[in-house]
Amino acid sequence: MKIALRVNSQDVEAEVEPRLLLVHFLRERLRLTGTHIGCDTSQCGACTVHLDGRAVKSCSLLAVQADGCAITTIEGLAADGVLHPLQAAFHEHHALQCGFCTPGMVMAAHELLGRTPMPDEAQIRAALEGNRCRCTGYQNIVDAIRAACERAGGCT
Amino acid sequence: MKHAAPEGGIGARLPRLEDPRLLVGGGCFVDDLQVPGMLHLDILRSPHAHARIGAIDASAARALPGVAAVYTGAELAQFLRALPSAGGLQGFSAPEHHALAIERVRFVGEGVAAVLASDRYLARDACEAIRVDYEPLPAVTDPEAALAVCAPVLHEALHGNRAFELRIGNDTAEALAGAERVVRGRFVNQRIVPNTMETRGALAHFEPWQERLTVWLSTQAPHLMRRELARLLDFPEHRLRVVAPDVGGAFGAKNNPYAEELLAAALSLRHRVPVKWIEERQEHMLATSHARAQTVEVSAGVRADGTLCALHYRLVADMGAYYHAITHVGPMMTAALMTGAYRIAHAATDIVAVFTNTTPTDPYRGFGRAEAAYFVERTMDLVARELGLDPLELRRRNLIGRGEFPFATPTGHVHESGDFGLCLERALARLDYEGARREQARLRTVGRYLGIGLATHVWRAGFPSVPGGKGYVVSGWERSTVSLDPSGTARAVIGTSPHGQGIVTTTAQIVAEALGIRPQDVRVIHGDTDALAHGNGTMGSRSLVVGGSATWLAARQLREQATRLAAHLLRLPADRLVLRDGGFADREDPAKRITLAAVAAHAQAGPRDLPAGMASSLEATALFEQPNFVTCFGTHVCVVEVEPQTGEVRILRYIAVDDAGRAVNPTVVEGQLHGGLAQGIGQALLEEAVYDTAGQPLAASFLEYATPRAGDLPRFEVELTETPSSVNPLGARGIGEAGTVGAPPAVVNAVLDALAPLGVRHLDMPLTPQKVWRAIREARA
């Protein structure tokens, strides 16, 4: 099937098999390998991307379902060689170790801050329910997200 | 020569150099790699825990478009050796273990057939098209049941399921008989799954005209994998290159030369095409090593004054269906450290290792030592309760004192140095232990159940070599090469293989400290067997204590070389030189100065005008091995509230005070502690790889297997002490495994302390709400 979509502000057209997962389309066809696959039951969130501004798990969507949509992946966050404030906060707060869950974490956090500009710690932890990390114990991720929203004038 | 520490040297909280690339999606994990023409490998796995394999009909699979080949175990065995095993050790029953099962499957998930196809979807289609006739056999998953006379036997050639029996320790019978009291208990350290966020994966690329095989592997030990692949494939080792690109966590589970990685390499050689294999999460739950799976029956002999005089364990260790690389070592380590941080004169473990119809077990963060800490720390609480003593008081009476090091245990381990009481007292002060006990008593009067749990844990890191070791050998040394570029920047090539530990940053800090330059000016190269001829890898918390020490020694040698050359060029005695701000200066006349870059460029230019015996490049290689394990220790205090109506456990406070020996980057050290605590709390409260009696895994995906999420964990209160170790030049201690060692006993002790007024004596992990709720109901009934 033919699909047309915008990925990281670029128009993309492609011919895909109906059963191709969005995550495989992004990773293997567009070579946007920052979006990772950590499970096969949509529990881990490593594949989180934004679809029309909403955080979605790209392992749970078919590429054809993204037809006509705008997608942002982790590669689309930093601009002009400068880290997005969330990415910078993850760096400053040692919020990543192996880095495998990190793109999904950042994309999930990004959506949270768009939705809830002033989340408290419990809200942040709850919002990360769909994203698993095995290295950090989450505390530094929570702190990074708080720092990023404080810098943006949010957070209580 | 004087030396001014650079900014970002040892002790600095430097943000990690590894981060930016990983933050923007620029990491490179195995599945991110593509080689033109590569085929995808998929494995058909057994749905049975124990069955005889009958006919395998792959004709439909072979006929599918895009399918290049299908192999069964019998076909593979014609050109592929069996997997490594604990074989070769005296007294060990080592079953043959093949990359794909032959004639019989022995656990759910064991590989039965391999498919090569042009994409991963087609490979899966082909797996589903293979028909296998199974004749199911009775299975056994409980190790005690597997020891019974009438139990189904996994490996008929071995006459029974007993893998090995071993006694470690001295005589305990007399001391137990003479004890005023013997406290008995049975503790289970349950089977869990490592669950790295990146599953395993391999990309093997054979280039026939170069006779070169490159294997990109999600591994923590590329050099060990090179050695094993060369041996198993009969491929010349010097033409084999193993690369560990970015690796998304390993935790001990990526040490083993697994069937699938071997298959990818073997089939790349055979078909002369690149072959990729990527594990799915459900496969990870079945085919990657499981961990722990130890049960002890404890007898603890106690004197009236509360000192322990004897400790005996009967330890049943579940090996799973086969040995992985060092499966058998786990219970031995548990036995070696069974006395924990305590002075117990008589101690012994009788190990019974057993095969069951389950996934093989192997290392996971805290391997053997987490089990030891759990058993002895639970024992201390049980003894305290039976004696009517405060568990803190019991620990104080038995803790090895600061002046008693080196301290030899009755189980053949020597604690090289330490200050166990220091961490304990720090943790207590932070909590206000007396105040917390008063609060607990007050809340009990209003029907609220608070619990305080302690773990004064000890473990060990950075194993030394075992001379003449047979079977799968992992050496204790590590190697680093540090060199200066002609422009004055430096590079370190290291044999450890980091995958989240921040070793790139800490290595740069160590080199920066030694050379008086900025860590940003140090490039750290790792994970490529073509970049460093020999190394051992990252495991057992050795990366800093062993690998970091090798780097430190190499960087110091390099500094001596540079100093000698600078002194020669400035025509000054070396002891007049100060190294700072990227150059050497005369202490008495700072205008006399030469930059590190000028020194390096001079050396590079050729052998003329060099001090006697100096080579034309500034480079030093050092090997380092610890003479003994470094002793690692800490105290964790956990405060929980148990909700009696629901059985829910809420962690109110978690205090961890661990000794880093020397924290090269305290932020990284704390991060290591956080991660370990999360995994340890996960084991205590959430995680278990459960099988039903027929051998079917009941928790084989993230739907059923509960690794902790952000909302499951408390905010950690972490503190570091720094008591220098005596066995490495940095004075560093391992920290990576502290969390998984300390947290399970601290949490379980806290929960059982909360439940004490209800009469619950012991519960086995994980302490799920259902289990706690049921225990409360039964106790009340």
C-alpha cells in the first residue's frame, strides 16, 4: 500500500506491506534508528514517538495507520545542534545509563509537559507508567523532567 | 614532580561524555546496523518443557518465498560443535548442550529449528510453517522434586538430575551441637529474569575474500566471545573480530556464548552472507539466562549473649536444564560469602546443584553474592526475633570490627579491608533509628503496620584469576593502553566493555587526572577486539576496580615518559617540573615551559633527541589484576508500611550507605546504586519467573513479569563512604551490584518487621500484595 506522511517535518511517501509495523518502517525504511524496540507487548515504551502531537507506541501501530499523519521521533527534537531542554536535563541529571529506553522516555516526558505543564513528582512517575527503564531506578529521570519544566517556568 | 588536578579529574561530578549521542537517537545498537544482503535468523522454539522430538517437516517452510535455509539440530550438529558448559571440572556432570536441540527438548523455549530468510517477517512466517512431532515427557521444574528417586530424568547419560554436590566451609556439627540455641529457617531466593531493555542480538558478517568474520554482538565481553566463537566455529581467531556496539544493558546475562549468536556466526560462514538475529522480549524471557533460583535450609547456632557461633546451609541450586558458561559458580560464591559481615567461626554450605526443565541460570547483577547477603541477613533477623533482641543490636554484636582486617572466613574468603560499622552508623543516624522505632510502636497502637528493615551487607568484586582453570575460563586481569596524540590529546583503549556504567567518562577522568588534561580531551575506545588485542570485559563490578586500575597504571607510566622527555627537552631535572594546564613548567621559573602537545609531537617526530631507552611515541600499556577480591560493603535501611486490608507494601524511606572506596565520579556511582536498588526492590516485591508444574512459564512477557516502573519505586536516599581498598591502586570498591545485594534483605526484613505483631515469621519473595494479604489472613485465623 502507498502511504504519505510527514516525519520530523519532512514529507515521506512509501509503498509498504499492510502488516509492516510503524516502528519497523521508521527504523528500517527511514533508518531513524533512535526509536527502539524493547518488547513485543507494548509495555516498555522504548518505541514511543509522537503522532500528530500525541505520544504513541510505534510498535502497536501499522505503518499504514500513520498515513496522512505527522510523526516526530527522537531525531526530530534537537535543533541546530542544540539539545532540546529535556535532553539537556537528562544529561545534567544523569538520567540515562545504557541509553536504550532514553528516546522513549524523552518522548513520553515531552508529551507530559505539553499536557501538564506543572507536574509534581507523583504525576511524573504516573505518566511514565508505560515506559520501562532497567538501569536508572527512575529517580534521575524524574529529577530531569522536573528540572526541564522548572526551567520552562512550570513544575510545582 | 608536582601535579595539579585538572577540572573533571578523579572525584568530579562530571556529566557523562557518553550521553549526547544516546539522547538524540544517535546510539548504535546491534539492531540499528544493516549490511547489504543480510539475512534474518529466526528460531523455532519448543512449546514443551520436556519432550522427545519426532519428525520435523520443514518442506512447507523451505518452499516459502525469501527463505534461504532451514536447519534442525541434527543437521547443525554435522558442522557445529556443542556449546560450552561447566564440563571438564572434576565431579561435575556436564550434559551436552547443542545450539539446537537434538532428539529431545528440555525446557520451553529451547531452540528446535533455525530459519534464514530475507526479512524478519518472512523468517517468522517460515518458523510457523515448520511442523514438529513432539512426544511429551513428564517434566520437573521444582529442584527438590527433581532430586526425588522417581523424578523424570533430564539427561539420561548423567544418571539423575544431581548436577554436582560440594561442601564449602569448616566443621559445623560440633559447634551447632554446642550452641545454646539453634535457629532454623528456610529461605528461597526466587528465579528471576535479567530483562535488559535491549534484548540480545547479533549481526555476523563473513567476508570470504578477506577470510574475515566480523560479529557485532550485544555482549559485555567481546574478547571472551571472540575466543569462544573461534573455538566453536574452528575459525582462526586472528581473522575474527567481535564488536560490542552500544549495548542496552547486560547485568551479567550477556556473558554467555549463547546458541543464537553462535548460529548467526555459523550460518554467515556457511552461507557466505551477513546474518542478523534479534531476540524478541518473549524469547528473552525463555532463552536468555535466568538467575538466582537458590533455596537454603539454615541452621544458626547462637550463644546466650547473641553471638553466632555456627552457621550451616543446605543449599539447593537450580541450574536449569543445562549449564550456561558459569552457572555452577553461583552457589559456590554464595557459600564463600555465607557469613556476610559477621564473625562466625564455624560455617559451611552443602551445595546440591540440580537440573530441572527450566531455562538455564547464569549470572545476574549480584550473582551468588546477592543470594548470600539475602540468606544471612534474613537469618540475622530471624535469630534476633527468636532471641527477643533488636536486629540492630544483634548485628552490632556480630559485625566484624574495623581492626580485624584482613579477615579470613571459614569458607575460604578473605575480606581484604573494610569498615562495616561506618556505613551502619551513618545509615542509622540518617534515619534516626530510635525515633523510627518509637513511631512504629505508636502507630501499632492505632492499627498501622510500619516495619524497619536492615541489611549490613558485604559482597566482593573484581575476581582474581583461577590458575589452571578448565572449561569456560574468565581471567582476572584487565588491560588498558593510554597514548598521547601529537596534538596533546589522549586516547585510552580499554578491555572492559561498558554498557551503561559510565566507564567512558570515568576512564577519561582517570586519564585526565594522571596527565593533567581535561577529560573532554581523552577519547575512550572499547568494545572492539580489533582495537585492543586482548581483554576480558565488564562483569562482577570489575570495570573500575580492575579496568580502571589498569588505566590508572598505564596513564601514570605515560606521564612518567612524558615527564622524562619534557625534562630532557627543557634541560631540567624531572623533579623540578610541574604538570598543569596541558604542559610542564619549571617550578622555579614558570616561564620555562613546554606543552604536552609539544612533548608528544617531539616524540612522534622520530627517535632522535630522545632520552635513552625512550620509544618514538608516547604510549603505555598496563595489565592489572587484584591479588584478591575487593571487599564491598554497605548498610541499607528500609522503612515500609503494610496495608493490612490489601497486603500492599509501601516503601516510605530507603536509605543506602555504601562504601565506594574511592568515587571517581560520585554522580555515576550514585546512579549505579539507584539502578541496583531498583532491581533489588523489584526482586523483593515484584519479580518472579514462575513455572507451572508442567513446566510452562507463566510470566514470559512484560504483561506478566513485573520489572519495576517509576511509580513502583521510592525516592532513594543514597550516601557514599570512602574507605580505601587495599587491593587496587585506586583504592576503589565495586558499586555496581550493591543495590541488588542489599535491597532484597532490607525490604523483606522491613516487611516482616511490620508483620511481626501479626505473627508472620517468614515470607518468600516476591512480597506481592496477594502473598502478604494471605499471610495476614492466615495469621489472624
